[in-house]
Amino acid sequence: DLDCPYVAVGRAATIRVSHDLGDTWTAPTAPAVAVDLRGVASHCTGPGPRFAVAVGDAGTVLVGATVDDWKIVATPTDRRLEDVALSDGGLATAIGAQGTILRSTDSGASWTLRPSGTSADLLSISLQQVRDPQTGNDSIRGLITGATGTLLYSEDGDVWQRVETGVTDDLRRQATAPFVDTRILGEGRLFRWTFGDTRPTLEHDLRRPL
């Protein structure tokens, strides 16, 4: 049972887990693979199965039914994977080099390639469950950022559309509050984007004094 522990990954398939808010860290059961891991996520709230996924070089994906026991699973790519996001119902999406997007609908047991419409390296992804206030229906919205101003969004977590940002920065990280006032970190610059906007706006140049 996942209890929302902390999980860290790194070089040579290193995985460390903390069940006490980071005071102590232990090495879980995991396959010995000589690849660097670059991203990890765990799903331990909401409906559906609880699971964790780590991704890394050479298309490597490790999956855990708990964060203390991991196994390697096959993927249809050998490209570097940078990040992964999980959602309810066993949904997972991993992203990486040369526009790679992988999707799983069975808690990471199997993966399929999805079109991205770009060959840019993809660096960061988020998935969020959103409820329509008028219909009461739930949907999964997604946001991907990447190299040379790449910004992709999805209204269902599966089909991705590109936003022509007019930005040349590598967009490395994002902080999203239900896709309202999303902050995206570029090369020393902080951008703001709202779901549905035509392009992000520069909020602050971090190379200048605040």
C-alpha cells in the first residue's frame, strides 16, 4: 500500500524511499540496471490503483505496485525519458527525447507511443483531473514543456496540441494550479500560461534583480 512516501531517483538506477518525511532513506527492491533514472511519480490518492513509475535513459521504465518493490517493464522506445506523470484509473504518461510520448492505461504494465507533433526534447509533464462545473464530468488535462520553447497541451491526457510560444528558452519545469496561472521556468526567465491562452507571457526575468 502506498502511503505517499518520498521517492528519489538518480544515476545507475538508484532509487531511495523515505516513509518519514525525509528523515531516513532506504533502498527498495529493484532490478539492477546500469542506466540513469531521471523522473519519478507515485499515485497514492484518489480512485483507482496505487502505483509508482520511474523513467530514465534508453527508454527505461520501472514500475512498482508499492514504492518498495520495483520491476522493469518493456517500452517501445530506446530514447531517453525525462519525466512521468500519473493520474486516476491507472493512467500514466512519460515524455522524453526527440518528442517522445509514452502512454499507459494499466498502471504502467504496458506502454504505447503517442504522437507529439514535435522532434524537440520534452522535459516536464503534469496531468490533472478537472471537473466541468456545468456537466459534472471529469477530464484529464495535460501540459508538457520542452526544449526551444516547446509547449504542448491536452484536453484528455491523450491527444496533444502544440502552442506556438514565440519563446526560444528551454522550458524545463512547471508549477500548475489546476491550469490557472501556470508558471513555467525557462532559461533564467519565468513565464505564465493559462490553459487555452495562445502563448505564455513573460512574468519575470530572473537574471535581473527582483
